[in-house]
Amino acid sequence: MIERMVLEAWDSEKQGVLLAKIGSEIAKTPELAKLEMGNRKLGKFIEVELKGVVQLLAHPTNSIVVIALPATVPIVGDVSKYFPDAAPLGRAAKTSGVKNAILLAFSRSLENGKRRFVSLTPTARFVDLPDGESGPSGSREVDRSLIVSDEALDPTERVRRVMDNIATWRQNADLAPAAIATRSKPEERPNETLLDALLAALSEVDQQRLHVPLDIVAKLLAQRVK
């Protein structure tokens, strides 16, 4: 199925397939997925079992966005041309105003036996350290439960969880919105909610397919993107 999806996407659009999209399709048949993949993550499964058939490529400016391409496709020039135009997490990053390092800290997988710490000054960055080691001076820990690294999640759901968890972490850490914002003037969009950011990250076609429970809608409307 993976090889078919990748080949069809390349033949029709000359673009790769988001790894998250492949994961969503696989998740529809969990029994088959477990039988073929075991406990391996999708990316690792492709690298090992489809070596020479399918290759993976991370976005140059947002490494949490990964696509699968036929292995025969030469990667040359601006690699962004191989990516679908509407990569939800990447577009959410642009519309949310949250620093890229923060988004990565809440969406990149964390190895067992390690803890993740985020530093905001002089520039935003994060580091993973072995259990028992203290984080850098002034850094704040990101609880493992807040990291959304499941590649099989629907892209829209992953965006929602990442943004929601960042908001929770910021509030618990008693940080001002400006501390994690890319904008120099976050007040320019004071009325934008997380729901606005989510919708802005989707194409019109995706918006038409979007079904969000009312309690989630209320929660997203209540939280401002600053």
C-alpha cells in the first residue's frame, strides 16, 4: 500500500506523500499494520523494509514534516518543490506565530531514558539529556506526555494537539505569550484563536472535510494565538 500511494502521488502530482497521511491510511487497518510493522515506527519501517523502493525526505525549514518519494527520484535543487502545498503542521507554524524550535520540541520524538529542556534565551532551542542530568540554566522541561510525535496521527489532529500542548505548557510555566512568539508585535493579531490558526493551516478542500466536536471547538475558540 505504501509503495502504491507513493508512486501514484509522484505520477500524478510530481510530489511526495506526507508520512502522516500514510500513517492515517495504515491506521484504518490496525490488525494488518501490527502484523507487518510490529512495534516499529512508520519511518523506520520504510527505511528498512522499503529500502531502494521508497525514500524519506524532511522539509528544509520544518524537519517534523516528512514525505515519502520513490527511491528513483533524484533530489536536486530546492527540495520544497517535492512537498505538498498544504502541509498542515508547516502551515500552522507560519500562522500561529510560535517559534519553530518550540514546535519541534513538542513534536519531535524523545528517546526513552531522556528528558527534554527548552531554553528561550538568547534564542529558542531545546536539548535532550539523559535522566538524572539537570537542564541548562534557565531552561524549562517539557513533560513527555506533551510531546506529539505519533506519525500515524491525522495531520489536522496532530496540529491541534501540538498547539494545545504548547499553550498548556506555556501557562503552567507562567510564560508570557511573547516568550514563544516569532512576531515582534504579537498584539497585531489579538483576536486570533487557535481555531483560526487551525483553519488557516488547511486548504479549502480539507476545511470541507473537517469535523470537530463542539467541546473542542469551544476550547479552541477560548484560547488566543499570541
